[in-house]
Amino acid sequence: MNANSNSSGKKLPLILSLLLIIPFALMIIFFIQSASFRGDVIKDVSQTFTVSVKDGKVTTPSQVFETPATHVGPYEMIMSFESGENGFPVGVLVKTAEGNIASCFTACGMKDLPCNVTLTSGKNVLELHFLDDEDAMRDFAMTYLNYAEGPALDQFVSAYDYPVTLKDGDESFTFSLKVTECVTAPVLLQIVTLAVGALILLMLFLCLTGEPSEGVTLKERLDRLGNRYAIFAITVIFTQMLVIVLMRNLAPDFTNQNSIFLSLLLTIIAVDVVGFPVTYLVCRNVPAQPLEKKKLGFGKFLLFVLMSAGICGVGSIIGAFVHRLITLPVGGADAAITTLMLNSGMGMRILTVGIMAPIFEELLFRKLLIDRLAKYGEFISIFTSGLLFGLFHGNFQQFFFAFGLGCLFAFVYLRTGRVIYTIGLHMVINMSTSAITVWLLGKYSEYAPASTDPNAVAAAMQASPEAMLYTTLYSFWTIFLALAAIAGAIILIVFLAKGKFRLKHAEGEESRGEALKALFTSRLTWAFFLSTISLFLLSYLPAYL
């Protein structure tokens, strides 16, 4: 039986999988990923109250608002708070019926501020603590915000411009609170969603075909590889959603309290522990062509590091612009990956992004893929590797530089035949951005003066050696990255102009136009494209809902 007759027998599972991929993503958004719907309003109050200030101190240190809930679950609180003439800050504390803290923050004023919390059955309360002086702010920060005595606490307190002297007399405040139940999908709908994902995987597995070692066209090879990488993408999505459903239903409190850590751990589980082995197994019966092994000197490695920095710099600018354009109607929200990195621990970032991601992504998008495409020409190998790598990132902030890096890494792998070099390049880039940069940014934000007044900044810097250290380190590191990106972009342009990236032609290689046509008309490759389109939907659509 030839390849064409083989593929004709796979039409029904292929059509079913193509038709179900986008609906599967939409079901995830509505039923699993988040509490997408608002239910009953359980409290809606607007209240003006008066507190007395005597000898510069508020005589009633807090105000309590009861928020009864009928069951455990997610709720949305919308708060507005207008202070009186003195304008001192407040601490907001949400406690569950058992007395556990569900949310805690400080603010000088609030206007329709949203706050998502998990409440329990019974009388939950929201407390407003009037932080009328520096001591009150310090006590609140140490008691509820986990601050310890030191520079970080000093900087936090100084952001509120203490000391202040309150005027004696009655102070008027207006506070409004609207608490809405967030409706999560019933377990049955979550199971149905997962069943659809499992059905897509089954259909894609039914489309699998082996192939002879000779006489296979580029289009047929792309069909087989596209199918296998679609299995990889859907496996990753399905695994993540399965773990999320299990954790949310079996251990909701633990999941809510450790969401950042679990998100990074989930990436390791879905991509490295499950996704990679599955992809490796299904790719084994697609013949590979080992590449000739060559060494890459240290000097050339550094040049490729700089070129990678240039690609990251240009790609990040383009990606930030496109991301901003798409999210502008919903306030220009940061990508989820940005929030995740900024709120994660250094050790987990290094393990997940700095070590594990480079190893497994290079094995997936360079080693496994290019070994099976190289005989059809370097152009289609490089372009396909870069495109699939960029699309798998699932958001526009990362797509452009990931596509560029994927193409550059593919070129390095084709020239050396050693994936260890691209893993090394990948690690340097990821460590520089997601590990060192994020850590320095966090330290800078923690210690840097909050005021924009140059005199206040200078005074704070002189008073705090830590503020001086991390502000200086962050500034120098940012300048270093910018210079590296500029130098890398120049080197890349020079290399292109001098033909350093001239591609070798394979025997019988199709023209670039024909190769691209084969890629974009491959129906099974479109299973992968649709899978990654679903990742983009998961990144952007919830903000609009």
C-alpha cells in the first residue's frame, strides 16, 4: 500500500481532529482555565462612615464588613474607597469564616479595584485598617504582608510619604463593596472537556503512519512530522488541563496558595515528563538522517550568543508592540508568562526555564525534527524548526524572537550536528533573561526608591546600601543587555551581507516556494498549527471575557 492510499484511509480521524482542536481550546477557556462567568451578587453595599482623629491618631483603628458566603469557592470583590481630608492609607484584609487570610494589601485609595479571593461557607469579613502613621503601617506590613525589619520594609513604608500629621476632628470616608460569585464549570463539564481532548489525541494517533526509508516526498514527510508534533502539542495541553482539574477538585486550597510554583511545575510535567517521551516514541518510525559532527569553537559560540541577543532584542520589541496592540482594548495586560516569571522563585525559574526548557526544546525542535527533514534541504529544515518553535510559545510577546532564535539554532545544528551547542546557546539566553534579569528586576523593585523626586531618590540611595547596590546592578545589567543586543544585531547583519548564512542545497531539493507550499498545504501539519493557535487563544481570549 502506498503513502497516498494510506493517507486516504485516515481522512475521517484527520477531519475530526481538525474540527475539534479549536472548540477544545474554547472549552478549556470556559470550563477549566478560569472562573469565566459571574454568578449571583452576594453583597453590594456603599457606605459613608466617620472616624474620629484625636491627637493625630484614629480612635477607631478598623472598620469591618461582613461577607457571608454559602459555599467554598472563588469570588470577585470590586472595591472603591475615598478617603477624607487627611488622606492616609488603609490596609485591606479579607478573612474567611475560619479566620484564614484570603487577601491582603494596602492602598491610599481605590476605584473599582478587583480582587479575586476564595471564600468559605459562613461569615467571611473584610477589614479596613486605618494606617494613620508609620508605626501602624509597619505593624500591618509585618503582621499580614510577611515583611521583616530591614531595608525592604523601610522602602515599603517610605512609599507612602510618612511621616504625616493628621488633623484632629471627624474624618469622612466612602467605601463600596460588591461581591460576586464566580461560577466554575460543574465537574461533568470539565470531564467532557477532557474527553474531547482525549478524543483529539485518539484521532491523531489513528492518523499515524510509518514510512519506507526511500521514495518519500517532502509533502509526505511534513504530513508525518506535522501529525507527530500535533500529538506533542495536544498532549501538553491535555496533560496541563488534566492536572489542573485534579488539583482544583482534590486540593483547591493548596492549588490556590501555590499557583505560581504549580504553574512552573506543570510545565515540567507536561512538556518534559510527558510530552517529550510521547513525541520521541511516535517519531521513531520516521527515518532520521544523522548529521555530520563538527566542532564549534568558543569564539564562534560567543558570536552566536551575541547574534541570539540581537534577535531577542529586535524580536522582543516587535512582540511587545503586537502584544500591546492586541491587548489594548482590555488595558494592555501583561502576558501570563511575564506575570509568572516576576512572581516565581529564583530556584524554580533556573530549573524550569534555565535548564529543563533548553534541553527538551532543543531535542524536540532541533534534534528530532531536523534529523528527519535535513535530507530535503536546509531551508525547509530551518524555516520549519523556527516556525514550530515560535508557534509553540503560544503568545506574541515571545513568538517573534523565538522564531528568530529557532532559525539561528537550526542553522547551528545543521552546521555542527551537535545539539549540545544549541542547548548551550538556549541556556545562556534563558538564564540571562528569565533568571538574572527577572531576579535583578525583583531586587530593584524591592529596594529602589519609590519616589520620582530626584532629591528623595538621592537621599534614599544614600541611606540604603542595598538600594544603591541593586539599582546600580540593574542599571548596568540593562545597559549590558542593550549593548549586547545592538552588537549582536550588527554582527547578524554583517554575516548576512557577507553570505555567512548561505545554505547548502540537497540533491533533488525543491525550490523554496515549492517547499513552503508543501509545508502550508500539509493537512496534518495544520493539526499542529491549529493546536498552537489554540495556545494563542488560551493566552489572549480570557482577558476579553
